[in-house]
Amino acid sequence: MSSFDVGEVRREADEAFERANTEAKGGAAIDPAPVREIYENALMDWTDELNDEAGGGGGDRAQREAALVELWIAYAAVEKKLRQWKRVVTVFENAAACEVSRAHAALWLA
């Protein structure tokens, strides 16, 4: 999933969320683990790919870095939707610790 397509990751995560919601029986809590795994895997893959480039890529790299930041923000939004406030903070802390995303203003304005 290294196409840097945030929409694709969101769609896959939404499908996983719907499956988890369908599988939750009798008002049981939804297991968010599959949704988190989708976001975390994409974040790890994208970050690794950008780190492997070592600063190359020009304008294309800037677009991919912006997509990475957008993905971090989307992941935090999912945790917010789940009302997992501590995890929202953790997602933003992890994004701020990421060398690729921490310099982008969009992260700090989210």
C-alpha cells in the first residue's frame, strides 16, 4: 500500500470498521484493532519508503510527505471517532516524533 493514496487507506479502514461493527454482537464494543493495523501499516510503509529516499524525489516527495501528514491526521480522526482521547494524543505525539512529518505545518494546525 505504498501508493501514498490516503483515500485508499481510508476506504480499507472504513471497510474493516464496518466488518467489525457487523461482527459486534448485542451491543458489544467494536474491536478497533483491524482499523488501527491498517493505518499503522500504511504509516510505517510510507515513512520507511520516504526515509529510504534520503531527501531525493523533488516535488513528488513533497506531495508524498504531505500525504503522510494527511494520513497521520486521518488516523487521529478515527481515534477521535472512537472517542479514544488518549490514543488521539498518542497518534499526534507519534506524528510529531516522525522525522518526515514533524516539519509540516498541517500537522501542527490539525
